[in-house]
Amino acid sequence: MTFLGVDLGTSAVKAVLLDGGGQVLAQASAPLTVQRPHPRWSEQDPEAWWQAASQAVQALPAPLRAQVAAVGLSGQMHGAVVLDAADRVLRPAILWNDGRAAGECAALDEAARRIAGNRAMPGFTAPKLAWLRAQEPDIHAATRRVLLPKDWLRLRLTGEAVSEMSDAAGTLWLDVARRDWSDEMLALTGLTRAHMPRLVEGSAVSGQVRNTEWGIPAGVPVAGGAGDNAAGAVGLGCVAPGQAFVSLGTSGVVFVADAAPRPDPARTVHSFCHALPGLWHRMAVILSAGGALAWAASVLGADEATLAREAEAAEPGRVLFLPYLAGERTPHDDATACGLWFGLEAGTTRGQMARAVMQGVAFALADGLDALEAEGGRIPRLSLIGGGARSGLWARLLASALDRPLTLVADAGVGPALGAARLAALATGADPTATCTPPATLGEALPEPALAEARAHWRHLYPLLKPLMRETVR
């Protein structure tokens, strides 16, 4: 008996198989690309998701796939997949890091704060549909169903239109405290409950496999699953109030579990449902973390691994970097914010520029942690997950910026796919306490006080440049 977890990320789809005891038996991934047809736009073709998911799952050993007892799905949040009456995709999916709907947020913000417990920001799903209604009215009029990315995979796999609480909370259409769709929020974007998928908890059965292209037997149950960060929390065993972690994926997240909703929209803190019943969580989110290093590698003419090695070897310099390559969420809520290298000199090396990128991401996450703790109290310790967790330098920079130790865990890059597989096990009746256990620890990264002065200088840059950034975008 095995359990399959599939995580639909922004840059790749990851698949993992667990045995009945929760051990990772096999994992595979397949790459994805993002299309940016206009400034601040970010799109993907849902068909590319299915092809990448099929490639990743089919790379797992066939005998183990034949033994799958349940499937779990996780994925990038907030994306808008709009379908017609025959469930055909009407246009490319608009992604979480797309900023085109900034102008539509003002009309949604009061109700979003009151009902969803979150500010209306362009990355969320509801403003995207408001943008479609204004800018692509024919598409909006033809829309009969709106799905989140992983839930579109579920539709292809099971024929069922279903979502779950953690991902649905990121649409702004969910009343987060009640864990139900809000008719008022839907109406503000010209939609009704008829456009929405059925809701289940992440650990509940959402349907059965009908499409056997992945080599999974027909009739196998598919769990509700989770948005990527809630799934990462399940994979990390972060399922009790007060437990917290930092994720260095394409985006960056500081996440803490809660026993009840604790909205704080004034600080751009996200308050969402967790993947397990009766739990919620808060997140501080930056839009470019690992994505910033990937971008730097593309413009500096090196692959990411080479750039990371050069950053590790580089002497600390005076170069600073603002990682706002796709605008920013916590704490600025500024779709016009942009990236910047500051302090370049004739002797600046590529490694120093890369180190500045890592350091800037760490400082941005520290701003997010400050926002989380302003109302929620101090978080004494966090674990580190995500692809960026493989870098010892990044872990040290992050521990120093956050000014607290970071627990380093085994298989940190598996993250949401592992959580999705665990949710699959829960959907078959597995015990949550025995299933959602912390992974093995590899040690810890400790703070180094030398970064305090650099962060003070870094924090001056955004307020000084904010008016110019907004003027440039016009």
C-alpha cells in the first residue's frame, strides 16, 4: 500500500510516494514555465500542468503506483482557472504573482476584510475575476466555473469539481471563520455559488480516480488536499497552535498555526483555514524568494547552483537588494514595488550580487515575521523548508535576519508533496497524530549579529523609492 502526493508548483510539479509507515519511497518532478505577455502579468496554460503532473507521476516506479491506496493534491494558491459550461478552459490561468488586478481591489477591500479576514490584493482570486469582468467581459460572461490550480487537476483526475478550505481561503470568496463560501463576496465579482466547487476538508475524500493516465487504479480515493503552504505544514508536522516554519520556495512564507481565526489585514497578514478541521493559520508572504535567485541566475549568466556557490564564497559587501520583482505583499501590499540592486561598485563580483539577493530575501521575510508577531506574540523557533533550504548560506542569513534559530529538517524540498501524501493517508482513516509527525532534524542555523546594520540600511530603501516606483509604473 502506498500514498501519492502531487504538488503543482509554479516552477515544477513534484510527486512523492509514501509507504504505509509514512516513509518516502520515491519522488520525481517535472518543470513548468511561466508566461508574462505584459508587464505585471503572470500566466500558465492548465494543460501544461496536466502534462507535467503526468510526467512526474509516471516517473515513479509503476509497481508502486499500482499499489496507491489514495491520492492527495497540493498546489500554488490563488490562481484563476475559468471554465465554460463544458468545463473547457477559456483562457490561460492567471497566477498568484500576477499584478494586473490592482485597480479592482479597492471595491472589494472593505467586504474582504470583514468577511474573509484579509485585504483585497491583486494576487488573490476574486480581484482577477473582477478584472475579467471589466477587461475581458466575453470571457467573464462565458465562465460557468472557477477553479484553483490543483482543483483543476482534480477535475481532470476525478471528474469532480471540489476544493478544500485552505486553498479556498485564498480566493477572498470564503468566509474563513465559517469555512463556507460567502454569497456577498461572490456577488461583488459577478458570481454565485453555482460557479464554485463543492467544499470539503483537506483530509476528507473529494472523489475517486476516473482518469487512469497516471497509472493509478480507477476508484482510488482522492483527498481534498491543501494549498501549498498548508500542505507544507502537514508535511512538517506543523498542525498544533503556535508551531511555525519558514518556506523558501518560488515565493517566501512565514507560517504559524492557530486554534482560531486571527485576522490582521492592516498588516497584510493572511489569515486562512488550515488543511485539517478545526485549525487555522496565519502567513506573511513575499512574492519573490527562490524566484529572485532564479531570476538573478538568468540575468547574471549562471545556473542557480553555481550562483549559490559563488555567493557562499563571496566576501560580504555593501550591495543591497530589494526582492520585489513581482510587487510585494507582506507588509507593503504594493503591486508597483520593484526590485533593485543598490551599492554596486566597479569591484562588485557576481557572487556578491547573488549574496545580496539571498540577504534581501531574508530581510523581506524578517519584515513579514515582524508583522506576524505584532498581534500574535513572539514565535521563538521556526523550521525551514523549501528548495532554498538546501543552501547553508541562505539558512544562516535567514536565521540572522529573523534573529532566532532555524531548525533544519530532512527532505526539506519535498514539503507540500509530502503533506499531500499524508492527507491522502488521512482520507483513508489514518490517525492524524501518528501521521503528521515532524521530520528528522539535521541541525540548526544560528543567528549571526553582523547583519543588523545592513538590515537597518536596507529598510530605508523601499520608503525612499516608493513614490518613484509608483510613478514609473504609470
